[in-house]
Amino acid sequence: MKYAKVNGKKVEAKPKLRGICTNCSQEMVAKCGRVKIWHWAHKSRLHCDPWWESETEWHRNWKNNFPVEWQEISHKDKASNERHIADVKTSHGLVLEFQHSLISPAEVESREQFYGNLIWIVDGNRSELDKGHFNLGLSGPIQKDPLAYQISWYGRSRLLQNWAESKVMVYLDFGDEILWRLVLYNSQKKTGAVGPLSKKAFIEDCLNGYPIRVSKLEE
Ligand SMILES: [Zn+2]
């Protein structure tokens, strides 16, 4: 994790620092090596949140767009007492999950149920070939307002398929200034629609608590 509590404050990992987990209150140690990004790890056991994935530079760059108070927020389901750590939870109640590793449609669904007001940002550069396939499959536009392009998927990966059944907004991030919202996707036909939005506009709307805007093509 990026943060642990040290003397009651959320602090980033530094060599030899000890802290407390913001989710389960267990002891944490700072891991500050040369291979993995500097992070906090639970001292005595596995991570308290089975949904947690080890962080990449990509996760950190996304989190850094938002205030510290919004990052790594422990979220508890009142009925089940289940706890998970939201990557970002805004003061307006919106949860942002930055997903690098592949997760199954069943996992997608259970997290959406748990968080409710959730938006996924998916790392499109996890697999080397996906960005090329995405650009190859883009055609259109097929709609001007909101602006949408057709996407035909020629890749072998399940990048789009795994998100086809999501009930919340899913944005693909290929590391450019533009995010692509997966508007719809038919896994049998391997075609769907995607809408572009600048990363800057997306972040602004999240910060302000506005509905995420859509792009339009001017006449
Ligand atoms: Zn913990």
C-alpha cells in the first residue's frame, strides 16, 4: 500500500519506518527496495484485503491526481462487516478503482456490488499487444453526441470481454491523454463502441463531484 498510519497520520513508506494498516490496524513495515515500488506491507500475515493488488507506477500516478485524504480509503459494508480498501474514494462518495491485473467478470461484479458508486479505470498497457489491437480496431465515428467510435477486437486477450458485463463506467487507459470509455461490447461478435474523453476532463469532474462528461463532435 502507498500509506500506513504513523502516529495517527497517513505516511508514505520510507526505509525502516513502521506503521499501522489503515484498514485492519495491524502492524506494517516499509518495503523500500530497488525492484518493487516503495510500499507498505503487513508485518505478520497476508494482506488484509484479498482484493488488493500490488501496486505499479501506473497505480501511483493515478492516485497522485487526487488528495491524500481520498486515497486508500477503507470501505465497510454495514450488513456483512466486510472491509475493502478503495484506491480512491472522493468526498462526493465516488469510488475509483485502478485495475492493472486481469480479473474475472465474477470478481468485477462482486466489487461493483460492494462499492455501488464505482468507476473502473483499466490499465490498457498490461499486455504489450493490446494497445496496437485497440488502435487497429477503431473505426468511425458512429455517433457524434456523445461521440462514439466502433471497436472491433482482433486481439487474443480478454481486455474488452472481461469488462463487457460491467454495470458501471469502465475507462481504458493506454497511457495517452485520452481515456476510452467502453460503452458496449458484444463478446460473441467481438465488436462494440467506445467514447473518448481527455484524462484531464475526467480527473476534473471527479475532483468536482460532477457527472463525468462526454465528448461531442461539433458540426
Ligand atoms: Zn491491513
